[in-house]
Amino acid sequence: AQTVTQSQPEMSVQEAETVTLSCTYDTSESDYYLFWYKQPPSRQMILVIRQEAYKQQNATENRFSVNFQKAAKSFSLKISDSQLGDAAMYFCAYRSSGIYGNEKLTFGTGTRLTIIP
Amino acid sequence: DAGVTQSPTHLIKTRGQHVTLRCSPISGHKSVSWYQQVLGQGPQFIFQYYEKEERGRGNFPDRFSARQFPNYSSELNVNALLLGDSALYLCASSPGDRANSPLHFGNGTRLTVT
């Protein structure tokens, strides 16, 4: 079974600065997907960024980028130019691609990000 | 277009009772998944349904069941409620027929069991 570990329960960053959230995972599969989701107080899980394991290039979405290290099974999220609206719980998630139609996500325990004005 | 909608928003039940949670997916989405999120933890997968058939089941007791209707909406049922069932229940939808389409989540139903 796959596991996802987020070792930073809480992080804080000054507004406009850069912060990196860590995620490691364990799997025996070679092909899979990795995601970062954001959960603000509204409770809705919002997709931030995703990475296909077969792609060597790190995904980027505006101020959000990842550092995907497949051999190390590491998938960190970098937020540049942090904004007050980035304050939320951030969850790293894993999804196998081996079984067609299997959409099960395995989540980490989350990192609470606080933005300091 | 409307996002994933869940009802009710909040619910309080007593131990031993039964509860039904409802989810309407985004228009055109045929896959619905359910997750349980206990306070302070990440969501745990409960079920996935596609075209009314179960595609996946997480490690939950038989007290948990679900179904999907012809309009692709879904219900999650929990029998004989325990205090430990208190959690945020999230529903997510996707087209279901593409390998890497992301899940779209609703705002969840907060269930409190007393």
C-alpha cells in the first residue's frame, strides 16, 4: 500500500516571501500521479498543482512549483511571493495510474500554512 | 457551471442512528468518490462509483455503503453510528473516463455524532 508523509504540521512565512512544503511518499509502482491540494477554512479541497511521475520536468502553475525527485520519492511544493490568500491546510496526495479508472487518492496528514502580514 | 454540491452542510446524530449524505457531481462528471476527514488528519478514501458501479472501496466497515443514481448523483449511508464517525465527509467528482483528470471536491458535510 502507498503512504504519503508530510513531516511539517505547521509552517509560517512572511507575506511576499517564498516557502517550501515537504512531502515524501512510499510506493513500489513506477507510474503514478502526485497532487498538492489546498483546503482553506471553507473546507473545499482545491487542486493546486499535479505531476505525472513519467514526466521529468517539474510542474509549475503561476506562483506554485514542485520539486519532484522520483528516486528519492520526494514531492515538495514551493510557493513564491506568498499572499494572504495562500493561508490554508495543504495536502500532498498520491494516485496510482496502474488500474484504469482507479481514482483513489492517498493523502498525507497536511501542513497548516500561515501567512504573516 | 455549478461545482460539486453536498447536502446537508452540517448534521448532528446520536450513536446508533443512521445517516444519509448526498452529493451532486459537476455536470458531465460520471465518477463520484467519497472521503472521510477526521479532524486534524488528511481525507481517507471510502468509495468510488462510476456509471452506477462501485470502482473502489477503502478500508471501512460494512456499516458504510453508497450508491450512485442514473443522474450520477450519489448517497453515502452510514448505519449504527459511532462517536468515531464524527468527521467531515467529502464528495469528489470527475469525468471518470480519462486517466489523469483531477478530482473536484465539494465543501463537505460536517457530521457530529453524540
